[in-house]
Amino acid sequence: MAEQADVYVKNEFTDNTIDVIRNLAGGGSDPAVTIDSGEQEQFYLGGTDVSLTVKAPTGMDTKECYFNVQSDVDLDVSCSRTDSNWRLKIVPNSLPPDTPTTVNVNLGGVGE
């Protein structure tokens, strides 16, 4: 089973920053990374029990934001949403364990 992926989060908002937090196995998390408008950051998901929380810009409801997730292979990524953030994680799968995987997340931009 492929359990790891490099996730690239791109902020396509024109005037807003976004924060991304990597949630670790066992309940801990890394400090938030702020991504400026037009910038992209890479995050490593090292298992199906590690996730990313992507926070919408302050005062913006996630249901009104463009959010697109694409993988370079047939890797299922679970996405859930609250009013203020999205959460992504790798779904258990049948891919070979050493499959190199990349997931691209684009936030904002379209319909902004």
C-alpha cells in the first residue's frame, strides 16, 4: 500500500494568505506554515494517519472557495471540509508501497 506522498499546496488567492498545518500520527502537529498569495509549499505525508489542515483566509467560508486536489497516480485522497478549513489525508489503497506519489492542491483563484 502506498502510504506517503509529497503534497504541494498552492495559494492562488490574489490578496490573502493561507495557513497549512501538518497533523502527525498520535495527535501532535507541526507549526502552521503561512503561504503567501501566488506561492506554493511542499508538505510530506508519511502515512495514512498523517493529514494536512488547510485554513481558508480569515473571514472566508470554505464553501465559497475554489479548492482542487489532483494526484499524479490513482491515489485516493480523503478531503473533508468545515466552515473554515479543509483536511486531506491518504486513503488506504492497493498501490505498491514504493509508488512515488505527488498530490497538487490549488486553493483560490477561480471565481474568487
